[in-house]
Amino acid sequence: MLITGADGRLAGTGQANADSDGDFVFENVQVEDGSTYTVSVDHLGVFYGTSLTHDNLAEELTLTVYETTRDASVIHVERQVMVIAAVDKDNQSVSAIEFVRLVNPSDRTLLPDLTNLEQISFLRFALPPNPAELNVQSDLPGGDIVSIGTGFALTSPVVPGAHSIDFSYVFPYEEDTVSYRQSLVQGAGIFQVLMPETFPDMAVSNLTSVDPVNIQDTSYRAYEVRD
């Protein structure tokens, strides 16, 4: 257990081992208004945790842990959207951000192992040629970003339930086009590319044009493929 004081500083720690019924007790815990109490459990190399405030310390705390799997096929990508954010015509570069919504509907946590390439056990995403300034955000616990092939992999465990991953990057283009293979290695219920209406001379080939999308008062032309 980690205790964070009202000033944001670490105020204390505690450790307890669960008994045969899965119950555990932290002894002599200093309780103060404004503090946050984060409890985590390490099970089979995966951390599961939750945070409590001073007001709900009296409630019974239950942490759910899961067995693990190395089979990445348990992951289903419901939607992956690539948004063209900006185009620098002088430097011939494009800024993009992708939003991935996925779910692990099983009762096991996907535990990545990059040493065994015979069984893929990690999330992988493709990028256009010569990408730069890659920035990845997700609600997954820990893990690293690893460059592989034509994209990157995440070494974060994926616990059962829904998750989101967002990543932005910049890539170059020559003359008037850029072409690459978008490998949806986890599949996708819907894959979309969105382009602001302010870029009227841009289009996406090999995808179906669908109705425009409005996001925060900005209209985007939309191209997609399903299943």
C-alpha cells in the first residue's frame, strides 16, 4: 500500500500477505484527511490495484485478479480511427493521431512475451514509412513501447474489459501521395480515416467514402472499411 498525503507527497507504505481466504490486513495505518491509499497486488507478474480516499476507507475492499494467457487472439479491436490533424506542405509532412478502442472479453489477462515470436502475445500497430515523434497514451498498466518491423508493440498486460490506446506521430510524403500497408494485425470491427474539410484536395484510396463526421465543431470527411 502507498499512502499519498494531501500535499501529493508519499506519506507512508505498508505491506501485507494474503491468507488462504484471500484476506489481508494492514496494521497501524496512519489515517488523515485528504490522503489517498493505493493498494496493489502482484499476481503472476501483473499488478492489479485500486485507490481509496479517507472517506471510503471503512468500506470492504475487493481486488479481482486473473489468470494469464499468451494468446493475443483474445483481443478484439472494436474501432481504430486515424485522424489527419495537420499537413505541412513546406516540409511535406503529415501529423496524425490514431484512436484505438479494444476489448479483452475473456477471463484471462494477456501477458506479453516478446521473446517467443512463435506465439504473438502482445499488441502491435503499423505506422506509415519513416515516422517520427511517436507518442503513445493508454489506460493499460505499465509496459514499454518497442519498435518492431513497420510499427511498434506494447508490452503492457491487457486485463479483461474495455481499453483505449491513442498514439500520435508525424510522417513524410513525396510529391502528392503516401502509400503504405496498414496491417491491422488484431483486426478491426471498423477502421476509419478522417480528414478535415479544410483539406479539400486530399483523399484516401481503397477505402469507402461514408457520411462526414463532426467532432468538436470540426467537420471531417470519413473513409472506412469494416470487419
